[in-house]
Amino acid sequence: GLSVAPFKAQNMSNNSHVTLTGGEIGRAQAAQAEAARCEPTVDMNPILLKPSSDTGSQVIVRGKPIGQQQASMYYRELKKPDSHLRIAVKKSLDALKATHDVVVLEGSTFQMR
């Protein structure tokens, strides 16, 4: 059979799962990995936003918390073509593509202006 992996570049959730390597990802991506019969990894959800207020979140990148950030600052960083956030997403997607036959992408509902 084919090796399948889920992928969601950015997820906002307070429900998380700790991978075998100790990284944190969204619970939904862990459940999707289980359904695909593969081990959940931080590459399946490279950016996890855990809301901490109406306007801010704890930002977790590739499984590791990098701090609290206001939404306006987060989206300003995300818009930059050379953003460390974009680089992390590309690195994770490339890693999954290299190790799985199929990567199922789930979208997000934010707009980049």
C-alpha cells in the first residue's frame, strides 16, 4: 500500500498531542496520522497557535514553543517571503514528501493581505 501523511501548515487549538520526539502538534493532526497508520510528527503541523487571549497566542514552531505573540505581529511576520514561519512550513512539507507516497493537505481559513 501507499504511505500517507496528513499535513496542516497552521492550526489554532488548545488541544495538542505530544509526539514521540517530545514535540507538540494539534490533536487533529495526531488523529489523522493514526487514521493513516503512521506515527505523528511535528512535520504534520509545523505551526500550532495556542490561544492565550482574544488577540494573542503561544506560537509553537515544529513542535517547540517560541513564545507568545499578538496576532498582528504574527501575521506581519507570516507575510514576509523569507519569514522563519514560511521556512519551517516548507521544511516540514518537504520532509513529509520525502518520506511518504501521499501527503494530504488541509487548508486554513485566514487571509494574507
